[in-house]
Amino acid sequence: MSARKMHLAAYVFVPSSHFVGMWQHPFTQTNFTDRALYENLARTLEQGRFDLAFMPDQLGIPGTYEDSFRSVLTRGARGVIHFDPTLVLQAMAGVTNRLGLAGTLSTTFYPPYHLARLLGSLDLLSGGRAAWNIVTTADPAAAANFGHTEMPGHDERYEIADEVLEATSALWSSWDPDAMVMDRERGVFIEPDKVHRVDYQGQYVQVRGPLTLPPSPQGRPVFMQAGASDRGRDFAARWAEVVFLIQNNPDDMRAVRADIRARAEKLGRDPDGLKFLPAVQVILGETAGVARERQRAMEAMVDPALAIGLFSELVKADLSSLPPEMNYRDALQETAYQGTAARGSAQMVLKAIDRDDLSLAEAATLYSTSHFSPQLVGSPVDVADRLQEMFESEACDGFVITPIHLPGSFEEFVRGVIPELQRRSLFRTEYEGSTLRDVLNLGPLRRA
């Protein structure tokens, strides 16, 4: 019997996921603007006892490749369709009772009061099941869409994020839990002495408060973060409760997990209060041979031009004028890429595909088919074996499952892999507690 249970999140990203050809997969349901797609997916995830659905976000259509967004629109790249995550998650909340709901929102472009109110609303209306995937946003297209003539520097974005987290945390604590009494006999709706101004004054952020909402059953949304740079790790150590990892092998996962846990402990936090969930791409088949055939078919769907376009977005340099057969290292040297674009994430991906013999097209295709994170290819038993090995080696506390087709990848996982994990006592058979904080076993929230 395993006392420690893994946590599972579902990566919900359309029209393309970490596998860029997802929308072209014959099993993918392409009704991406239909609420029913997300409601049915939520039901599947809750049936499988997933901890949470996790929605990334982009605030602009990518336009680095060919200095235009025509190519990504034509080929259906990541970022061409994005709802406000909180609205989709609210729809998913309406058809579930326990599934956690993690939305990505930017500290660079959203004011803290708006963030606190938006996420606080989702948290309250879902019964305490919300999580906030905190991003600082490195996308020039997002800056242009929000009226910024230039982006703050990498480290400055984290300075802003620290202040935004301080301010939103203060807003979520501006009501005492028992402030709303609704006492008809006394004619008192809210005890005014139990609602407090915030008066937060930072270098970048100023907020008076209080918030216009009482706290949710879990106090505030769970904090999730994926920063990979040194500054991002400091931020995770201070704030994150769930850390989303992009590492392509267990040794690197263990190293990052140990590093951030040590940083958190130095700040006075219990390192067990952080859950580390790396992305893994699961390709299932009835047998290992069938799964490998599906992997080959999946990789054949990738348009090389789209792959190079996405690679251009990663390194923040237009690679369209360079021959696809050119060595990818030489290609990067011929562009403006200096190793600082999207700092941690770009360097992490480039490390994962670190081979001298790769052409630009080959490197881009590896990126577009999620070779920067583990690919688990095989039968449900094979996949469960790999998950168990990584989990029990303490490389992580669970996984973010990325699909190759939607929603079928998750349906296959729930039918095949979940029962195998449960049989091994590695995963829950029922939810414990009612809030996401309960489900993640994070312990009680310390009020700011």
C-alpha cells in the first residue's frame, strides 16, 4: 500500500496543446467554441478523480514568424483561440462538485483588484475549487494589446508580480471569515468592524480595498506557478503551492524540486506545502506497438513551417528566412536570439533538445511534439509503470497530463490508466474534503 498519493492535472489548451497538431488529429472534437466540449471534459475528469483542470492562456496571437500572424492563423497554432479562462472554468464548475479549476492570469497586465475580484468570484461560486496559475507574461503581442509600448524586463516583471501577490492576498484577507452575519433581527447584514481597508502602497501597485467579496471556503484560490529562471524559482519558493514543471527527465525534475523546496524552507515555509507537477504527454494504445504507431502518426501531422513558427515564438526571433535543413544552433546564432528570450522556458526547452546534429526543422518538430517533456508511449500498464517510477523516485508529486487529441486523450486515460494507478494504491478512488486545498492536501491557509 502506498501512503503517498499522486496528484493529477489536465492541461486544457486549444486548438493545439503541447502537441501542435492536436486540432488536426482525427479524434479531436473541434467544437472549440462550444461550451458543451468543456462541460463534458469536466465530467470526464471528475469521473477520473483528477485534482484539477488547468487552462493556460495567451493574451495575443503570435506574430514573430514572418513578422505576421497569418501563418499561425492558417495552420492553427497555439494562441489563436483563447477564452478568458475564468469563464470556461465557471462553466466546468457548473457540472462538477470536486474538480479543481486552475486559470492562468497575468500579473503584468491585470490590476490586482481585478484579479482578486475575478478569481475570488470563481472561487466562491465553485465552493472553493479555484486555483490561479500566476504568469508574468513575456509576449510582446500581449503588451501591444494592453497598450504597453514596451515590456518590463524579466526581473522587473517578477518585482511587479510580488507586489500584485501581496496586494491580492491582502484583498482576500480584507474580510474576516465571519463578517457576513445577515442577522435579520438586528438588521445587520455585515459586521463592519470585520471588513478592513488594505491601503497597500508598493512601487508598482496601490490598492485601497476592501474587496467586494467575502472569502471562499478555502480562503483564497490556490497559487500555481511555472517560473523556471532563477528569479522565477525565488517567486515559486515564496508564493507557489503547485509548481508546474517542464523538464524532460526525472533527474532534472528532482533537481528543480529540491532547489525550490530548499528556497521555500529558507523563507520559513514547510516545503511539503508545495506540490510539483511536471508535464507529461501520454500516448496510449492497447499494446505498446499500437501506441508507437499512434506516436508516428501524430508526428507526421506536424507542419514543418508551423513548427518553425512556434520555435520562433519560443526564442523570440523570426526564423522564417533560414533554410529548414540548417543546423538549429547555427540558425539561432544568425538571429537576434541571445539566450534570454522567455528566459527560463526557452533555455529549458533548448536544454531538452540539446543535440549537435539537429536541423532547424528537426529541432522545431521536437518542440512541437512535446519532446521537451516526457512522452509516455505504451499500454495503460506501461504508462502507469512510468508514472509510478517517477513518482516513487520523488521526482515529483504528480503530473500535468497533456493531450494529443481532445477530449479523447483524457477519456482514454480515465478508462485505462486511472484504474491501474488505483489498483496500485497510487491514486485516490474518492475525493477527500470539499475544496481544492483539501484535495491537494495543502493544509489550512494561513491568513495574511
